[in-house]
Amino acid sequence: MASEKILIALTPSESKRLIAKGVTNLEEVQRALKHGTIIITLGTTNAYVAEEILNALPGSEMEIDRSRYAAGVITSDGTCVVPKAYRVSDVLIKDGKISDDGIEKAIEELSSEDVFIKGANALDATNTAGILLAHPAGGTIGAALGIVMAQGVNFIIPVGIEKTIPYSITEAGKRVGKGRFYKSVGKSVGLMPVHGKVITEVEALKILGADAAFPIGAGGVNGGEGSVVICAECSSTAKMDELMGVITQIKGEAGVTVVGTDCVE
């Protein structure tokens, strides 16, 4: 049977919502929701991930303040950080319940049955993700990566296609660092290549029922800046209708703003 095709255009905030739905439906996330630990670190995409995962958690009434669920951001002023005084805490879920424990201790106790979710600032053609580091010690990812990789923790990296760059992140990471910039528009940063399960809009569509998906365009104007255009395929018309129903619900998602930033080096 020939595949049916649907064309999907998504703004960055709509992409974040789609990616979040995909992450939530991952088998390892669903399993850890019942028996395990899930750490959802701060980030604009992860704010949507946290909302979707908490919606899937029975009895959860926790609400996410998206304007405060971020640490490092890129704005019109450049590379910036959200001051700690403005941030909320990372979401930590243990055995199906929201935990108030600090993530520092939770990171130390992670096992191969657990899930660590961290967004990225860049993605290259080899599917290597990159995280910009404004903190001199590498922030949360700097503290967590050794344990995550040593223990074989399920490392989920939600990142939109809009963050794809036409250069090797591994090579770029060798050439930059906070101490290597003469001047900067915003904070100077380092770049850390990371490897985990990357979930873009394409992977999210497959998780949600598409047989295949691939990007065919990007960019936009009149509020569509940063958009991606994707073709999704499926042999089932019913499944395509179901998938388009999800997209229709996502359309109109409000743009992401943060409560305050520090962009001064």
C-alpha cells in the first residue's frame, strides 16, 4: 500500500510541544515513570517536556512556569543566562511521585533504569548534539555527564531541527571556550558535544505513529521565524488523521519568553 503524506509546518514553540509529546511516549520514560527516577533539567524545550510528563503522572497537580524553567538562553541580546534568583527547580520524579530532593543527590544515585533529560543548543549532521556552557564548571551537564555515561543512564536529548548547524560540533568544541574569546555578544561560552537519544520533531512524529518523516524546509516570517516544514508518511490514512489531529492541537502554541536574563560578560 502506498504511503500517505502530510505536510507539517511548526514554529519553534510548536516544535517544542511536539518533541515533548514524543519524549513522554518513549518506552524508557514510561517505564521510569512507574519504577525509576526521571530528571528533567532546566531548559525551554524541557519546560514543555516537564509539562507533558507531569500530565502523564497520575495525581500530579504541579504546574510549570515556563518563563522561569531555563538556565542558558539565546535572545536578541546574544548568549544569556537566566539568573538563579529567577529560576525554578528542575523537575525530579521518583517512582511515580514528584520529589523535592535536590538533583545533585539524585544524579549521584542514577542507574541504567533511570532517565536524564537535557536539551541542547545545537545539532549537526552526525546527530551529535552540543550544549553551550556559560558556567565555568559546565553547569548541570558538567556535573552529571560522567555519572550518566558511566552508569548507562537513559540520556534523552530533546532538540528542535531549527538548532541544526552546518559544522561538526566535535570540531567546534575543540576550538572554542570561555577563555578563548576576545569579545562576545552576550556571555562567552564553551561547547560540549554530547551523545544520547536525540529526539527532534522527526523522531517525535515516528514515536507518535508516522512510518517515516523528514524535513523539507525551514525559516519563516510574520511570526513563523525559525519554523520547520516536515513531510510525514504512513501507510494508514487513519493514523495520518490521528497524527494531524495532534498537530492541529499543537498549532497556535504561544512563543517562549523568560522572566529575566543576564547577557553581560
